[in-house]
Amino acid sequence: MNDLDRHMAVNAHLETYGALLTDRQRIILGYYYVDNYTLAEIADLEAISRNAVHDLLRRTVKKLEEYERKLQLLEKQAALSKAMALLEAHQDIPEISAALAMLKKVE
């Protein structure tokens, strides 16, 4: 996985599971993955070492990945989106249109 793909994956995990993190973890990840601050900039803002920022990022990303491994919310959302796209191609059929409307309420 290249850096851009990794960055996008962490952002998706953060959006989905961010509420499960502490405020500090969410803030630090937000600085790095959302606001694109460097480790040094975050260290200065938080008055901690650059190494402490790096360790917190690494541990928190690992935690987010563990949440996804256990809960699979992102994987399920991708499958739901794929199924909805297939249904949308046949929404002229009343039963499919009704099923699609129900799925959109769930989404």
C-alpha cells in the first residue's frame, strides 16, 4: 500500500471509528491525517517529543485497524454500496425500486 492509499485508509478508519478514540488520539490523528501537519509541527503544538507523536500515531492507527478487523464496518459499507449500485441499474422494476429505497434509509 503506497502512502496515499494508507493515508486515505486511515482517514476512512478515523471517520468510522474516531468516536471510539480518546480526545487526544483523535486530535493527534486529525493533525496528521486530516490537516497534514508534520510530526515536528504536532510535537510543537502538543509540547511533546516528535518520537512521542510518532508512537501515538502508530499505536492509534493500529487500534483503528483492529476495530475494523473486529467490526468490519467499512467492509460492510463497501458491500452495501456495491449492491445498491447493482440495484440502481434495475430500479425500473417496482420491487427493486422498493428494495433500493429501503436500503437507502439504512445507509
